[in-house]
Amino acid sequence: MYIALKHCSLYEFLKKRRNQFLNLLGGIETMRQPPVFIVGLPRSGTTWIASIISTARSVKYFHEPFNCSNVFGASQFCMKYLAKVHDDLEFARHCRAAFNGEIITEPIRAMLPPMYRRHPQLPGRVVVKDVCSCLAVECVESLVDPMTILVVRHPCAVAASWHQLNYDVDRHLEAIRTQPQLNQNFLQAFESVLKDARGFWAKIGAVWGAVYYVLFQQQKLRPKWRIVEHEAFCRNPVARFRDLFEVLDLTWTDTTEALLCESTKIDNRDPYKTQRISGNEPDKWQKLLNKQQINDVLKSVQPFGIPFYLS
């Protein structure tokens, strides 16, 4: 009995060391691959997508380095529009540092995979997930040339989540309205929609429509940017994530399998956790919003002509 347990412990030890060696070796190899940038509006499902990707072999996942809750002083970047050509040297410095894995505050360290949490200097493929820089994706591309994943979720689902968490929709809408270059380049035709939005539901619809209009207009010129529809991943998570791993050239692991199972079959009521019964997620907002609220959201979204969720 003692010998069997001893051998079992030795096996687990050797297996753990083998996995660490493979991760280290993979980290050296993946350093040559481009970083990955996962981006979308807050509450669009970016954290879930990123958490599964972070389980791939030799991935160094950096969670929201443009978020002032994670990095002191980053509030200046929130909802800031930056085109490919710009003069914001501070954003450029911060962006390069983020994608070089140099911004490791305690909140960001806590989200790193265990090996990199202990040894952040080890090589690996950088994955950055962010929501605060969703209007600067074109700029990020010009600076670090990542593989970009745009995450989109039904506007009513986003609205329901923002309302539950009491997000400041007025601040986001004001940030969009008051950036001349953003409006000149993309949003002139929607000035009245942004100006006339009244009440929370109309305002969040206008914010959702404006942000995704900008992103999808930019994506038309950059077909390598991949659009990920949150609802499609909820309905068929294994197939969708395997396809995404293949596109990004990531290695599926036992940890990937385990976390995907946990995150799709357990309903955690904490809004900041990613465990949900995924099959229930796509239409859950229909039980949370009344008919008038739904109409207010969709009425603000409709003028932008986003090629998703037209009804």
C-alpha cells in the first residue's frame, strides 16, 4: 500500500514537472508568435473568452492593463479614440509595455496562469484582454500588430448587465460625444442619435451602437480581425473554442477542458465570475428587461445598422 502511494506521488510529481517543462519549451517557441488582443465593450463576454484562452499551453494572460482599477493612472485611456496615426505618446508607451508583459500590478498578476504568476519573467505568448481601450484598437494594431478578437454580445444582454451593476452609462456616452476626431471619422451621421438619447436604456443602446459601428467599420478594412459572437460560443462552446484555438494556433490542454466544463455547467451568481450555464445565457436578458426597455435599447441601436441582432 505504501509503495503504491509512493509510486503514485512520484508519478504525479514527474507529470507536473513534465508539464512545466513543456510549458517552458512552448513558451520559447510561442515568443515568435504574434500576441493576441481580446477586446469589446464591458460585459460583452471578453473575460470568459480570455479565461479559456489563458489555459492554452504557454500563454501569458494580462487582464485589462488599460483599466484604472488594475493600473493606477490608466483612467486617461478609458474610451479614448485613437486612430492609426496619433500623437499620444503616453498611450503608445503604455500599450507597448502591456504587450511586452511589463505591466504586472497585483490585480493583473492574480489573473496570470499559475506558472507565470510565480515566474512572470518566463517566456510565453502574450494575450491581452481589455475593454477600456475598445476605441483604440486601430492604434493598438499599429503599435504591436496583434491577432485581434472582437467580442460582440446582444445589446440587450449588455444593457441588462450594465443596469445590474449600475455602470455609469452617462460617462461612456459623454466620452463618445466629446471626441471630435471620433465623430468626424465615424459618427457624424449619428449625431442626433447620440445627442437625443434619453434614459438609461436608450443611452446604453447608443453607446453599444456607436462602439460596434466603429469597430466593424475598421474591421472591414482588416479582415484578419476575427469577430466572436458571445451567443454562438454559449450555444456550442467546445466546437467554437476549438475553432478559435486553431485560428490562434494555441494548444488545447487538460486545463482548458476542465475550465470550459466548469465555466459552462455551473451557475455562479457573482456577476464578476465566469461560471454560467452557458445554454441559458443567450436569451436570459428577455426575462430581465420589459418590453419598453427592450424597445428603447433597440431603437437606439437600429440606426447604426450593426449586422448582428437586427431583431
